Amino acid sequence: MPKLRDLSHPIRDGMMVYPGDPHVAISPALTVERDGVQVERVDMGSHTGTHIDAPAHTVAGGRTMAEVTLDELVGDALVLRVPGLADRQRYGWDDLAAAGQIPDAVPAIVIIDTGWAQWFGQDRATDHPHLHPDAAAELWRRGMRVLAVDTLSPDETGGSSAEFPVHGIVLGGDGLIVENICGLADLPARVQVGFFPFKLQGDGAPVRAVVFERE
């Protein structure tokens, strides 16, 4: 059996969320002392922590999480590293290819490691780098169907544009986006991953993101 590595941020009371999303509130609903059992009340948005965006997130009438299969979210993945980026820098194809040639046919799952997961929960997290839509389109042309990033979004957060062009390319093509993954620092360029979402039927859901590591 492979060893499992968790790539997910824990869900905590008051944790960081995308600006404007519902706050996360976790509090006791029942207690052992009073009720004989411990049960937490959890109030949060569908895009809390490490999570997946279904097409319905930005596409009217798009596919919802009820229509996303686990087969789409498990398999071989290509890890692309773009270290040393500046705050709010837009990185493109040349940046993605700087560490080595990107194959003509990429796996359905592509993971981009900017190193920005270290800032999750801090103000600087919203100043993350963002992917050039032309690079997203080229990855899509080469076979990507699930884009996973270690930032709040593959698009700029809090910028002047509210059009979310990378979301438009990926979700608009009926693909999927996973945001806020972490723990990528020493992964090889090819890994086996799985993203396991809550079985919600809406536009997105928190996921447990894992890598299957062989000894």
C-alpha cells in the first residue's frame, strides 16, 4: 500500500477565506458534559480551505459537484514549479517551462507550486501570483482537465478585473480547479494524487487532497 501525504489545509474556526466568502465558524453544538456526546456546529462556504471549483462556480448552467466523478479527481499529475515570484506577479508559459520542458501531452491533473502556500492565513496570501490565461489555455490544449494551485485562486485576487480568465478557460471547458493545496515542496515532477470532496451538490466543496507515495 502506498504512503499517503496530505496536501490540505485544516479547516479551523475563523480561518482565512477568499475575500467576500462566508466566514468559518465552528463551535460546540452538543457537549459530552451536557448531552453525552460532542457535536460541532460548522458554518462555512463551499469554497473553504483546500477546495474544488465545479464549472457551476463561474458558468451559468455549468456542471455541479453532483455531476463530478471521483475518477476525474484521482490519477497521474504533473507538478510544475515557479519559485521566486513577486507579489501579484502574473506568470506565463516561459515561467512554467523554466524548470524543464513541458511534455506535448500532459496528464489530466496539473499542479502548480508557487511556494505561496506558506502565506495562507496571512495578509500576504491575497497578493499571490496568478497564471496568465494563455498559459492556462496551452495546458488545456495539451490535455489538462484539472488545475490545482497552492494559492487562493489561479486568477488575481482583488485586482481590477472581475472576469476570472483562467476560471473561464478551465471551468468554461467543463474542467475543474482545486485551490489552496499545500505541502508541495519536495514532490517529484510526476505524482499520483487524489482530491476527495465533500459530497455536496453545489458549485464547489472542500477536499482532502492527498499524494500516494510509493516507497
